[in-house]
Amino acid sequence: MKVLVADKFPDTGLESLRALGAEVICEPDAKDEILEKLIVSTHADVLIVRSTVVTAPMLEKGVLSLVVRAGAGYNTIDVAAASDQGIYVSNCPGKNSVAVAELAFAFILALDRRIPDGVQDLRQGIWNKKEYSKAQGIKGRTLGLIGLGNIGREMVSRARAFGMEVVAWSRSLTTQGAKDLGIIRKESLIDVAKSCDILSVHLALNAETRGIISSDVIGSLPDGAFLINTSRAEIVDQSALAEAVRARGIRAGLDVFEKEPTGSSGAFDDPIVKEGTVYGSHHIGASTEQSQDEIAAEAVRIVQSFHETGSVPNVVNLSRRTPASHLLVVRHRDKVGVLAHVFSQLKDASINVQQTQNLIFEGANAAVARIGIDKDIPEDLISRIRQGNQDIFDLKVIPV
């Protein structure tokens, strides 16, 4: 097995991959056309990336079977193209939760105490205790959370330690779930925005969440509120946020931006950071040594499982619901050629097999095959399948 690592990856992770017997090619700076050529020339079976963009042309060439995103999100990977090529895409959810929550709270404290501005003045030889004594403090203030996955829940425990109230919205949050967490559930994003002093966003990027922190949500924040985004830039209407910063004194802490360099370094010209009350970091939410070691260990676990069992933990692009319309159940002797006969008959009738499971009974003399197919089977075909092989005990078709 060949593993191409096209991003920064801990040495412990590389050593663990080699311990599996994998040939590891580490090219942490490979991007764009260079990466595309490497995928072809190395004949890699597995590609591991962090922030590197993985495009359709990369996936359509070479012999990749698995792409592992060493992190939680996977919007930098063309998942649809991977699915078309039968390439697994997997990620490492939950392993960076503490690191991202820590950065989000760093923004909250920095915005309240204006720490970056004070440091800048000190470095310029300016002492201004009067100006930087103007801070409200966060005890007793209300933190609004959008999203209550692993990171959102880490935010709850930290907010409690700082003596904050928490209101939240999540599609999966129930009244009882909120009660168990000691927080208040809100019916909508706007309800959260209206009732909080600090809004922190913790959602994965997908078609439903793109732009979900809209101008209406931002407009519902009280004047002078904080907005923290350590998830994905596309989730927040950045132009509406910039206007709120200028017109209503909204303060923002952003780890993600609309205009980020594709690599780990490069020119940066997103205009929102020029707004006076916007603090930013370099998309480093998950970038602590603790977090990266945990993510690397999870990435290795995924590769090991794929190599040893063919099973891919955390796979994100398998169909959640079978496209089969009917299930053909075949009870048969566990002998060579039985299922080949069944599949041959289905092929001749232009019936597509979409899923197959063959369960073996104790003793390995008999089995039952559950075959998902894309259409019903006429009675004459059922008879031909049954009568065409003496090792078939019974078969039936069930609509699904």
C-alpha cells in the first residue's frame, strides 16, 4: 500500500503509517498541478491532506482508493467527484474540538480586552492604560451558539467555567437535550442572535449551511455584540458582517476568510481584516500539537482499517439510503457458482445490483444472500433463477 501525504503531518503519524507496512511518500508542499502529477506518478492508493484542495482532475487520474482529510471538515475535497470514481472520502471528526473551542474563547477574551490593539501600542512605545481599561468582562454575559456538535459542546463547558449564560440553536437540539447541558434552546438562529452578547458559529459547511449566518441574523445582534467564526467563511455573510462592524460597532473574531491563500503561506488581501474591530488568525483553529497528534492517530487508524479489513471508518460519501427499489432474498447452499448464476440471470434481464450481503449460517453449509436491485423481478425470471440451480432453497422479492 502506498500512502501519499500532501500536507503537514506529525512525524509520529508518518512513523505509524510505515509501521503498518505502508510505503509513505511525504510531500507537504504539493499543491495543484504538482499534486496531480504526484498522484499519477506515485501510484498512491491513499491520499492524506489537511487544507490542501483535492480537485476532480486529481481524483480522476491515478489509482486512489481513499482520501483522508486529517481534520473535521472536508469541503476542500471534491466529494462528488470522488463518489463518481468509487473513491472513499473519510475525515477525523471531534479530534480538534478542544483546540477550536480554545481559539474561540481566545477571541472572546481578546475582543473584550482588546489585547491585540494594546500589544500593538506597546510595541510602538505607547502606554495608554486609560483606553485599555475599558472592558466589560464576560462573566454573566450570554454566549449564543450556532451548532452543538463536538466543538459546540466544548464551548458550553468553557462558558460555564467563565460564569456565562448559554443559548443555542442546532437542528438536533431538543428541549431535554438543552436541559441536560444546562443551556437554553432557541427556536431559530435569529432568536439566538437577539438574546446573546456573543455569537459563536460551529457548523460544518454544506448546501444547507452556506450563508446561514445571513444579514438578517447579523442584523439581529445587539449593537456592540461579538461574532466569532472558527468554522468556515462561507457560512457567514461576510459583506453583511463588515457593514455591521462599520455601522453598529459589532466586533468579530475570525479564523476563516473568503479570500484565503490555497497554501500554508502567501499574500493575503481580504478587506474585512482592515476593519478596526475585526481580529483574525490564520485558519489555525485545529493547529495545536495536542490536536494534530490526535488527528494523526485517527488518520492512521482509518488507513489501517482500510488496509486490513477494507472497512473505512468515518466515511462521508457512501449513500445513506440504498437506491435499490427491491430486495431479492436468496436462501442457498454455500457453494461455488450459486450467486454467479443469480447475478448472470439479473444481468441478462438488465436488472442492476446495487447492494449485496451474503450471510453464512453456522457450519458454513448454507447462506442467505440479500441483494438490492433497481426494479422488480417478473415471475418467469424468479422461476428461471430458482430452477436453474439445484443449490437454491428459496427466493423471494421484497419492495423496499
